[in-house]
Amino acid sequence: MLNGKNIVIGVCGGIAAYKSLEVISRLKKLGANVDVIMTKSATNFVSPLSFESLSQNAVTVSMFDNIRPYEIEHIALAKKADLFCIVPATANIIGKVANGIADDMLSTTIMATKSTVVFAPAMNTAMYENTITQQNIKKLKDLGYYFIEPDCGRLACGDTGRGKLADVDTIVDEICFYLYDKKDFSGKKVLVTAGPTIEAIDPVRYITNHSSGKMGYAIAEAARNRGADVVLITGPTNILPPRNVHVIKVSSNDEMYTAVMNVFKDADIIIKAAAPADYGIKDYSEQKIKKDQDEMSIKLKKNKDILYELGKLKGDKILVGFAAESNDIIENAKGKIKKKNLDLIVANDITTKDSGFKSDSNTAFIIDKKGNVNSLPKMSKIELADIILDNIKNIAADE
């Protein structure tokens, strides 16, 4: 979460300017205060009123806009910013800053700020790949400025190549990373599992569960934000993985087991947030099963319990499990702690409305191996992820 953080968004003239509206909306929802500086050309693409409505702050365009008594606007915003992000960043603004030119409100404020500055470029492929542009980008990187690399794709001009503004999720994710103060997991290797697994019945059909992977992805993001070296082993999901996290994609329980065991030996902390299938298909059909019968029976076989196997091997590693329960939540979760040799378990009631599977929020109990129970109210999964990491940190401090 970005509560109390001050972010200045610089908007340059380009067709991608409209996407910065979504960036601002997302940042506001995360609790940030957002101020916007637009170049004059940017106002030809999106109205300043749109940015004012979303940011709930006055938008500055000219050096002489909104002058307040005893306060020079570009200096005030430069000092106020915890982070400065230019989205979209044109070749023009990149070139100006790289060469010390400050001739409008945006370039002047960037030159005056001591905060972290992040550029999210968007431009024609030939312009982005131009030697001068690349030299300017390298120069700024060497000076300590950060860049969110553009994507490849079809551009507004009809060309195809690199230069498309990075996805909004990626931009917001990068901003959150740079703004995160605590780096208390630096030097730690964290293994996180997420999502469901699928067990094939035939080449067309499979069985699975309702896990979306959102909780595991949130934990991977939070651990990354706090400085950890994160490996995310994930079953099939529709979620964009956090940046700067090593992702291993798997499908079946057996594939997840193999991937986890390969990474386990190098991990300091293992957080098993995935919901792998408890049972697999005993007799897989190589051919599609025809629907020529009124009834059909499928024989299942018990899959390996990955968390149980890790518990036997854990040694001095910290092992965290999850328990999705519909009844006797605390009792069942405590039983899993003992059976699977866990340090911590996160239990949630899957019958709770708007919480748990597929939801962006969770209502959970965190239980340690001593039997202490911490009942948590409904909160976002990224908030819960940070609380889980706080509990892990406390465990490590006690050992």
C-alpha cells in the first residue's frame, strides 16, 4: 500500500497519455497522493480536467500556473515528491533531462527534485532505437535514473516493434517497488507457490479447484518489495507475475512437486500458498472420452502432499502453509501445523463472502507452531502478505 506517499506524475505529449489516467487511478486506490504535471503538447491528447478529477489535485502545465504565495511551484512539487514518474516519457523529455535542459514546468521540476525519478518511455520504434535516444537513456541510467522498459507490439503509427508503453500493471508494480521503504528481507531467498494445479482426464478435460493464485502472487510481490530474492512457482493463472521475480510455470501436482524440490535446497523461506490438487486421475485416457454414456466414473489416486514432504526436509528453513477450510478452521489448521512440521499457517474460511478464492481480499487467522492465534479482519491480499512476512521476520528473530 502507498498510504502517505506523494507521487508526481509527468505526462508528455503522445497517444499513450490516456494510459496515465489508469496509472493515477490505480495509485489513488493504493492510498497515494498524486500530483500531475503535463507538458503543453500532452493537453492536446487528454484534458487536464481528466487528470484533476482522478488525482483530486490541480494539474500544472505552465511555469506560471497556480503560483501560491511564498511557494515556487516547480520547487514545491520537487520537494514534495517521494517519487517522480514520467508516463509516457517521450524522446524529447528524455533528451532534455539527459542534457540538462530545463525549459518547461516538467523538465524544470525533474531537474529540481531529489526524489527517485522513473521514466516509462513510449514512442515510435525507430525513434526509441535511435542511437541518440539510446545514448540519452544510458546516460540517465548511469546517473541513477530508472526506466520501465517499453513493450513490443503494434504502435499507433501502424509500425510494429519496441516502443509501446509498458502495461499499466507493470508501471504501478514498479512504482510500488521503488517506493517501498522496508528492505528487511534483503539477502533472503524466498520460495512462493501459487495458484491451482490441474489433473488431466483426457487430452481435453481436467479437474482443478477455485484457486486464482492472487494470494501467492501478492506474497511474491511483497517479498520482492522488501528486498528478497523470490522464486514464484505457479500453477495456471490469469495474473501478470510481479517484475523481477523468477517465475516457474507448472500445470500438474507432480510438476509442482518437482519444481519445488529443485528450488527448495537454496531457499531460506518457503511459503506454500498454492492449492495443488489432492487427487489425480488414476487412468488417464490418451484419447478424448466420448460422451456416449449417461454416466461415467473417474477413478482418482492420491497425489503427493508437497507441504508434508517439505516438512520432513525443512531443517532450519522457515516453512509456511495455508489452510482453506469450511469448518473447524482453527482446529484443522493447528492439526496441519503439527502434521506437516510448519512454523506458521494462514487459515481462512472459504465460506466467507467476498473473501478468499478469486477475491482481492482475505479474512484470515495466522497461527504459529506454539498455538498462538492472530485473528485478522478483512483486508487486501497485499496487506495480508506484508503481515505474513512480518510474522516470518519475528520467527527468524526468535531462532
